Amino acid sequence: MGITKTNAMRLLENAGVPFKTAVYDVSSGHEPAEAVAEKLQAEPETVFKTLVAQEEGGQVFVFCLPSGFELDLKKAAAAAAVKKLNLINLRDLQPLTGYTRGGCSPLAMKKQYPTFIDETAQLHDAVYVNGGVRGLQVLVEPNALASAAQASFADVIKV
């Protein structure tokens, strides 16, 4: 069975960014990033989840952080240079990004939002991020990911 090319994959290809795909079973429903890492037989700190937050004025921001960690909203707000951030409601995810829960990629969203990748990504040769649909991850070099996603690296996780 072939993989249907997603907009995230097209963006990487058009940017000349080498990547690999990894497919996993999603028949059991939504699973946390830690479970995805286990299915991929990958180190959990190399599997990054994508979270979307909003400041009170409505500006949207995207954050990628390693599985097993929580977004530190104070650090995230500081990185985004805003006073306060809150995670968006799940019902707002698809209208804002074009992606559904479990299939949210930092790449090729409906609009280009300010995006931040936790700085720990730079400790690895490659990291996984969602490829744009549930059950698909793309493995990509962190600096290439940041370039393709027009993202910055920042310390955004709770420790």
C-alpha cells in the first residue's frame, strides 16, 4: 500500500528537504505522542507533537515539543513575545490549521503561523513530526524542519 502524499510532504519536497516517512496503526484511536514513539520504535525525545496556542488578541502560535513533555505556557509566551497564551480548543484546530487531532503537522497549515520548535530538537540528527494525517510521521533533520516550517528554536517545555 502506498502513502498518499500530504501537503506537509509536498512542502518538504518543494523546499528540497530530505525526509523519510513512517506509518503506524491508528485503529485504536487517538494516542499520545509517547505511544506513537513506541509504535515507531523511536526514542520518545525524537518524536515531536504539535500544539497550537492563541493569545488573547487572537494571534495563533504553533509549538513542537518532544513526546512526554508539556508545553510551558509562560516560556511559550516569552518565546512568542506575548503576555499570555492558552492552548486552543480542539474544535478550533481544524478551522485554524486544516488539520485534525492526531494529524496536526507544523508544516503546510492553512496559514503560516509563528512556529517554535523546542530547542532539544537540535540535540538529534533527525526528529519525527506529524506528516499531516493520523498515522503518518516524517523524519527530518531539525534545522531543515525549522527552515521549511519557518520556525525558530526556543525553550518551551516544562521541566
